[in-house]
Amino acid sequence: MDATMRVFERRFAVYLLILIYRNPNQPKSYYIYYDPKFSRTKHDRLEELEAAGLIESYFAEDNKKNKLLRLTKAGDKVASALVSIYPDMGGKVEVDPDEY
């Protein structure tokens, strides 16, 4: 398997990708503490998603202190595909992050 795809096998990868898709251009801390559990794991996963080319970080023009995150074109394609199949799954597959 391609090493780039392995990031999806890791805990919180899909969760964070969809969270960024639904709430773009937020500081990194927003995504890590959206659900305050497992913050170190989420931080590591965001780094891996960025290394895989699915998200990118940037500084806002008006505030150079916080890094903001957004999806790349590839990340947007993956996240929108995942979100689009949710209704086909019956809408009953929500999983609590503790269950990952």
C-alpha cells in the first residue's frame, strides 16, 4: 500500500479531515481541542495529514501568530467524498472519538 494512504489507518485522521472540511481556516488549536481528549494524538495526526498533502497550514494576513489550516485540493476531494457517502450509510454511523 502507498505510504501516503496509510495516514487514513491512523486514529483521528478521517475525523480531523472532515472537521477541517466542515470548519475551514481555523487555528490548529481549534481542531485539536474541538473535543479536548487525545490532544497529543490529534496534533501528531494533523502533522501527518499535512505531510501527506491533504491539509496545509498558513498564516492569516491580519494575524501572523496563529497557523490556520485548510484542505488542499486532494484533501477536499477525499473529505467531500466521505461526507457525500454519509447519507448512503443510513446516517447512523456516528462514532464517538473514544471508540476509534
